[in-house]
Amino acid sequence: MTKRILMIHAGGLLAKSLADQLTNQGFDVDTVVSIEQADQRLIEQTVDLVLFDAPSLAIAPAIVCQAVRARSADCPIVVLGIDRSDEAAVMGAGANVCLAKPYRFSGLLQRLQEQLRAADGGGEMPIGNFRLHPVARHLVDASGRRIHLTEKEAAILTYLHRAGSRVVPRDELLGEVWGYSSAVSTHTVETHIYRLRRKLVDESGEESPLATTGGGYRLN
């Protein structure tokens, strides 16, 4: 099935060029120039992914993300041209991917495909007394409370969930989530696991479903 990308880009010829490239890759691209038009499209039609160019819009990118999330809790959001100083705020507002300029089209295409695959298989995942929404990157507990996750935290829980009852070694988790980057170590994994265990304690006080076993991790 053809995937529909809603592109928010006020860049004229630049927007047309990017839309043409995406169309040539088999996507159905609908381009709008404002957040108001984007909001209307999200009401009127099904959108598989939202892509927007931050520098071309006269509005803070975090506000754009919040507006999209208000209409669609699970639609992936990919942001182009984001300043590194703004990345944390934009990810916190609901973006799934931020790409700084310059970027290669092949790299953008890869990230779009990753997000669309995740969305296709990214329905709710039960984790103990919680439900994980991997694309929107949040947990919902039994009372309906929403708990925000970082991109890495959501990726860790998704990978562990797919591993079932198998214990996933630290090195494997590091390779799958971080890609064995020289900038990270197993200590990075342990830090993220510690933060996740604190988030995975519901209001009833039940033990976290994220267990550390024999140098690895699994979900109970």
C-alpha cells in the first residue's frame, strides 16, 4: 500500500524538489505551507507520516510537533533542519527523528522507511501493567496516565518486547539500539535501563516488569 506523507514546507522550489524525490520513491506526498493547512489535512485524511522543514516555517518546531500530536498520537514525525540546541525540546514535543542540514537524501529516505515500518508494527505493546506506544514514544499505565519516553527508551522496550522471554545481553542491546557507536558504552545502556525501571513502576507499587538477569535484560 502506498504510504502518504504530509510535508509541511514553505520553501517553494526546494519543497517541490523534495516532494518529487519522495514521489519517485513511491510515496504519495501532500505538501502544505502552514500548520493550519496541516491541521486540516490531518482532520480530512489518513496520514502515515508527517515531514516538516523547520527553517522554512515562521513558527517554533516544537509547536508544530505539539499541533500534530494533538491530532494524531501515533503518526511518526520527522523534522528537517533542526538546530542542535532545539533538538531536545522538539523531541520532547513529540518528534520521532530530527535531521540537521546538510543531510543526504538517502539518509532521509532510510529514516522515513524505518519510521513507517515501526508504525506498521507499532501498535500497542503490553508491558506488565503498561501499554507501550512505540511510535508516539509513551507508556500508558492502568489509570490512563501517560509517561513520556525518549527515543532510546522506546527503542529499548520495543526490542525487549520482541525478544519475548529471552534474556538480551547488554552488548546485543547496545548494537541494536545504538549501533555500536564509539561514543557509547555498556554504561550508557545501564543508565537507560535504570531510568526505564523507575518509569515502569505503576501507582500500585508493583515491581517493574523490566528485569536484569545474568548480564542482560528481559521483560517479565
